Amino acid sequence: MEAGGAGSAIVELLGPLRVGHAAGEVRIDGAKRRLLLALLAADRHTPRSADWLATQLWGDDERPADAATTVRVHVSRLRRSSAAPIVATHPVGYQLDPSVELDVDVMASLARQATAARDRGALDDALDAWADALGRWRGVALAEFDGSDELDRVARSLHQRRVDLVLAFADTVGRHRLGARTAQAIELLLSVVRDEPLRAELVWRLAAAQARCGSRQAALDALDRLAVALGGLDELSRDVREAIAADDPPATWVWERDVPAGATGLAPVPAGHAAPDATPNVELTPPPPPDRSTPLVGRDAALRRLRSLVAASGTRVALVCGPAGIGKSRLLHELAAVTAPGHVAYGRFEPDVRTPLRALRQALRWRDVAGDDAEPGEDGAAHTERVVAAAAERIAGVARTRRGLVLMVDDLHDADSLSLLTLVELVVQHPTAPVTLVCTVRDAGRSMPLVRRLADRARRDDRFDEVNLDGLDVTDVEVLLAATAPDQASNANAVRDVTGGNPYLVRLLATSLQHGHELPVAIEHTSDAIGDLVDHQIGELGDDDLDVLRLAAAAGRTVRLEVIEQCTGSATASSLATIERLMHEQLLREDPGPVDRFTFAHELLRSYVLQATPASTRRRLHGRIAAAFEALAGDLEVTSAELADQWSKSHRTSRSARHFLDAARHAATRGAHAEALAAAESGLAFCEQDEALEAELQMAAAAALHDLGRLREGDERVHVAWAHARLAGRGDVLTQVAQLTGGKYVENRYDAGPGETLRSVLADVTDPRSRSLLLSRLVMVERNTDPRSSEWIDEALRLADVAGDVGARLTAQHAAVSLMYHRPDPRPRLDLALASLAEAERLGRRSTQIVLAIDACVAAVEANELDLAARVLHDTGDADDTPLDRWWLLSQRCMLATATGDLVTADGLANEGRTLGQSIGVADAAAWYFMQLWSINHRRGDDGALAKVFRRQLTDVHASWRAAAAAELAAIGEREAATEVLDVLVDELPRLPHNYLATGTLAIAAIAGRAAQHPALDVASDLLAPLAHLHAVYGAGCADVGPIAPLLAPVPITTEGTPP
């Protein structure tokens, strides 16, 4: 089986049903599914409703109650069976996808070529084309569907086409005495005579050809058998037999007395459906078919204007303007329906997707853009000019190759600047290219500078038209009502007054009136109208239907069936049944593009459903969709940018930033460096509390600038990336920086402590956001050892406001909370932590919310507000958090359980934390776990219970383990053994980093030192003095992420460092 065009399927009906594409034959299982495909392919230009298909599949007597839903299930599975599109959606129902190559169409095209060749005298070419057309048959057409009356009629018609082609071939050979082709004519005649041995017009032609080739007896036998079967021969057959019997084979005279030469009986292809000329390496995305469920009224003049523009020569521009719902997109679809296919390309911009050149990539199926790589020494402006010039040249090239192109662009008001510049370039630099650019734009979009420039340049050479769509008049409203709600046609005047003649609002209002609702007052704003007219529909939905509707709204302009199934846990049939109910309510419709996708009846409706959904519910919806995207990543083409968008809207900003980083890297591998830069900068807007991720995003942005030729020497991004990589210990990023700067950065450039590193970088950085984050980090690193800490906090807050970055401001507020830990009264810190926590939750900054929740919980414990601490942790929750975030919160709950004396719960949380921490690679997870056990046993009074555990291994372990071992040994009276451990530990204590795990280690070391009367008591107490405020609450921690467990020390350490 030969595949059709690249990526397209071929369906073969001229024999057993067969489907294939470039990858090979496609297996279509199930008799009903095969029958459904054959029905659609048998009349590819006629859309079939689900109801009609159900009747054909089951008949009226055996039709199941849920027949329409079952048809949709069959369609869905049929679509999934092939990587190439097979079935397309139509407002009426379904039809064969336009990209599918049908062997019947190929046969018909070859037949037309043969006729044309014969008419111009190229007889060999004509015979070759007829033979090629007949070679498409592989047996009896549609034989497996003998129970279908519809396909039986089609099969008979196809058989007659085959006979007509054989007759045309034989007649041409006979009339022009083409002896060399006579044997081929006999072979073809025999192939049809076997099926119809009593058809005289076939038999006498076969006999005449056999006689000419010398098979006189075979010719006479064939005619005699026919005479016996029919009880005699017709006049022409008798004449042929007599001539053969007289050894005078008929020459041309026999064909002179028959039907006109070459008659094929092939029905002409309907106008507008001729296949386009094949154009190598050029594929176009056609627009959706017009929604013919309602008539096009009041737009005839606008359609004529656009058609006249398309018919003109050279590059021309038309803007179709008007408010939402006025019918701009419908007008484009209607224009495409009356324009020669193969010459129309369609793309649409979306407000939430800012991929450069998105609509143009979609329309012309670009995978990349020529010229995206920067040339040596090229600056940003020069690079943009070159990309724009290359993109415009590609559009003009497609138009010239196709000998005409209508480029339709929907929602120009959502376009990116690179796309608009490309369209301007097309008009200015390619005025003779056969391109008609037709764009829809809302009224406000006309004032956009680049849209104005596009219109002005086209208008200057009289190559521009602006079609302004207004509301329908009363007559048109009446026609529309008569088609959609006949019993409301008498209300045309009132409906016109209320809706202003907006076609979409007219249809909505008609539906509302049919449901028995009263006519509302005049609508001043379209968005208000949506709520007034559809609230009752949404209110009458069941919980499952409403959930699917909201999921569809949160998913974007289109939602995939697989995503609905993944989010709801429903089977295909159940999900399709729900979607069908929503379609019946005119809320959803099938997207006419890719398979198994659904969209809202209008974008206005989707916007309203989303706005009417509570904010907390919206966040959960986006989280479910993002999780579904990740679960289906192997089956769906989900981009990292789509994932990032959904996670950000679910307030999982760290996940969003990570996916933006993936999007930047993916774009960089494709050479789309401008897209990589945009993704990296989007990720930075959502990055919080993650030094490593900040470093990677800054590095990705710097690399994109470098590849665009716009990275200047000493660029601040490089400094910032270096600083965050140093703090996070990311040697790979440090290596990237060194490579990017040609060795100007070396490993030891900032070979000092964290504080000195930050001060050095701050001297090189002026960007407000970066300076704010670095100052906040400096405050937390220095731990109140610098008297300027308060000034740094004030400056960090100010710079965050200057940058307008909520993430940087919340980070500064967290640093301010950290700055207050040295104060004896925890209540001011608690108040600030709670206020910052509320702001972080409101702004959807989840990672900062977790850190501030820990701050608030710690302050509450210090203030003996244990119930408040528990409430903070409960309200924070951990649903859908990353494993590391869950570990932080679990650790805090373990601390709180120990502090409140719930030691059974604390013990369980400690074990859970150990398992989770080790599974995700948390540093020192084992040390944290055994410190929890020590703290719990210490609280129980079971000192010494873990001595055997700690004695097993005292080499290559964290200092916390050694401290706990010493305390355990001292508790059971093994003072000498405890002293040996403390002798090693005392040298390790000064080298501990300033984090919560170190705080706990020092506290336990002090307890062990006192019990063993060892100098470790004084060393630990001195080191604890600056951190005494932490000792009352924390016993262990990890890195700088927050408190983990209480010390539960009956021996508090004073600020002077002397235990009482």
C-alpha cells in the first residue's frame, strides 16, 4: 500500500477495506468500526450526523438507546487507530478528513487525465492512465459490507465506473487500431466479464479483440455462450459474430455504431473539491469548516468584498474588525469554503500562548524558522530583522509555489511583535507575491502600533480593505431566530434591542428564551450578557457535567478527550456521554481540527465559565490538568510551556519554573533562541526559594542572549547565575558560565564564604529583582552578624517593589522574619510571618508559602501557641506538593508532635520522613531521622536506649550522629566511650554550617559534654550563643529550608552560652 502525502492516510475501497499511511498498513478492528469508516469514505464530501450513522450501523430495529454516544466511541477509537488523521469533525457530525487520500479519488483523477490525453491525441498516455486507474482495483469493492443497503448502492456505482473505464480503454484501442495494446484490452475485458458474463457490450468487445489477436475460436465461443444464456444476441453482437465467422474481424466500424468514444460514466467531482496541485515540502493547515448549523445572515456584502480581494493580484491585506461574538471567524471560514482548496492556510493567535510566530507556524506547519541562529557579532536588532525577513520570504515562496495563497490569521490582537513585523515585511518587501492576508481583529486591536503600520503600508498602495462587522438588523435577527428557535422569531425586535444584533448573543438569548426564561434588559457589555444568558444552563448541570465543563474551561481553547479521562478517571464512553450532554446544551462542540478535541461554542463562554468558577476551585482544576499532562506526556504532544502555564495557574510556581526551564532548553536545541530567552525569563518570574533553579534559569537566559549575539561582556545575568550556582553548589552551572565567558570566569573567582560571594556579586549587579533576591539571601546567610542587615532588608523590599516582582518581595519578607529570630519575644515575628504567609497564599507562591508556614509555626511554638502552630500546618496542607516540599512540612509536623508530647505520632512521622527523605535524596536524611529518635527517646526519659544503634558506626557519619552517640553512651554510664567520641566531635563542631541541623547537633553535643564533663560543653555552648533563640525550639534541620524537630532539651542554653 502506498501512503498519501507526508503524514496523511490513504483509505482504499476498491477491494477489501484497507487503511494505511507512511508507517505502513493500519489495522482497523471491529465490524462496526470498519462499516463506519466505509460509510464516511463512500461519500467523503457529505458530512454525516451521528444519528444517520447510527441508523446505518444498527438499523431502526436494533438501534441501542445510547446509539449516538456509541458512534462517538467508535469514532474516537477509529481516530486512535491511526497516527494520521482519518475522521474530521463537522458541525453536522463527521466526514472523512480532508487530508485522507482515497483510492476512488485517485482513480477518478487518473480517468480525467486519460480523457484529457485522448482529447489532445496523446493516445498512449491516455491508455497508460486508464490502465493505472483500473490497477487500483484489488477485487470487488466493499464486498465485506453486503448487509448495508447504502454501501451496496455505492458498490454498484463503483463497479459501473470500473466497467466504464474498461470500455473506454477497449474503445480507444479498437477505434484507433492500436494492435500493440489489444492484448492488454483483452486482459481488462476478461477482468469484468468474469463478474458480468451476460453483459453484451462487454462480451462483443472481448470477442472483437480476441479475433483481432488471432483467437477466432475463443471469440466465437464467448458469443455463443452469451447467445445460449440470453436466448439470442442483440443486433450489434450478431454483426460482430458474423464478421468473425467470416474471418473478417471487425475493424473500426463496430465502434462507430456504439456509444461515443471514451465515455466513462464517471460523475464529475463537485465544484470546490478538486485536489490541489502537489507541492513538495509545503503543507498548509486548512481552516475549520463553517458551522452550518445556523445560516450566515447579514454578511453577504462583507463576503463579496473579501472574495473580490482574494481574486486580485499581488499582496493584499484585509482586516475583519468587530467585537467578540460578531462573527469574524465565521466569515473567514465561509471565505475559505468558496476559495480553491490547497491555497488556503489558517492560523490563530491565543492570549495565553506567546510563542513567537505561533499562528504562522501553525498555518504553514513550520517546525523552525530560517535564520533563527545569530551570526557572529550580530546584535539583537539585526537578528530580529533577519528572522523577520526570512519568515516573510518563506510565506512569499509558498505563495509563488502554490500560485496563490490566502493566509488567514485569527485574533490578530493577540499576536506577538515578531509575527506582526513579519506581516509588515511581507507587504513591504514582497508586493507582487500572490498572497492575500485576511486577519480578524477586535476593535481595540486596531490601535496597536504594528497593526496600524500593517494597515497603513497596505493602504498606501491601494492593497488594503477593512471590513467592519456591525450587529444584525431586525430582519437578519428574525432569520437567525427562525433557524435556531422558530417559536421566538416573533420576538426579533426585542431580541435585537437587547443584544444589539450580536449573532452569538442572539443565539444564546434564543436558547435562554426556549428554556422559559424572561427577556433581560438591554445588554451594555458582551461579557455581562454571557453570565445573564448561560447561568441557568450551568446551574442545571449535574456535578460531573459541571466538573468536565470547568476542566474544559481551565484547559484552554481546546481540551483533549484523554485529558478529561485522566482528570476524571472515567472511561471513554462515560467521558463522551458527558461531553455529548454539554454539546446538547450548546456549551461545547467538537473541534474541527485534531481528533478527540473539544472546544467551547465561543471563547466568550469559556471566559465566563472560568471567571464564574471560585478561585480555589480554579487552582485545583489547573493542578489536575497539569498532572494529567504529565501522566499523558508519552501519548500527547504536550509542550513544556503548556505544562508551565497550568502549574503556574495552580499556584505550583516551582513546578512551573522548572517546566519553563525545560521549554527554554527545548527551544535552544531547535535553534529558537528568542523563544528560549522568553521561556527562561518567564521561569524567573515564577522561581522562588530555589537557588539551583534560579542559577539554571539565569544561565539559560544568558546562553540564549549569547546565541542571539546580544550577551555583552560582564552581563549581570552571568554574575547572578554564578552567585546562585555557588550558593547551591552547582558545579555544572559554574562550568557553563566559564565556558560561556571564554574562561573569564574561573572556579575560584568567588572562592570565599557565602557572604563574601554575595557581596562580590552585588558590586556587579544593578538589576532590581536580582539585587533584591541577593540582598535577602545575604541577610539569611549572615544570620544577624552584620549590623547592616536591617538596611539590606529595607533595600531588598524597595527594589522588589521597583521591579514589580512579588516573588522577590515575599523573599525579602521571609528574610525579615529570619532577621527577627534573635529577639526574645517571638510574637512580632509571628505576626509578620502570618501576614506574609497570607500574602504568599493569595499570590499563589507555594514554595514561599511553605517556608513562611514553617516560620509561623516555629514562632507559634516559641510563643506557646501550639494550637495556632497546628492550625498553620493544617491550613498549609501538602496536596500536590513536590516530594521535597512534603518532606519539609512532614518534618515540621514531627517537631510539633514531639513538642506537644504526642510521641507515638512523632515516631511515625520520623519513620515516614526517613523513607521519603532517602527516596528523594535529601542530604543527611538518615542523620535527621536518628536525631528525631534521640529527641523522642530523650522526651520519654529513655536516654541510652539508642546506644547500640549509634555505636555500630561512628565513622563517615554526620556530626549529629556522633553527638547523639556521645549523649547515649554518657547516659548509660559509659563515660570513657563517650569521651572518645567527643574528642573527635569537638574538632568538627566549629566547621558546622549555620543551619538548623547544626543547631541541633550543637545542643546535643552540649548535653553530652555536660554529662561526660567534657570540654565539648564549652565549645558547643560558645557556638550556640549567637543561635540561642533557635535552641529552645529546634533540635535538627537540613540545609536552610526551615526547622525540623524540637530539641526537647531540659537544659536550655542561655544567651551567655552557659547551661543552668
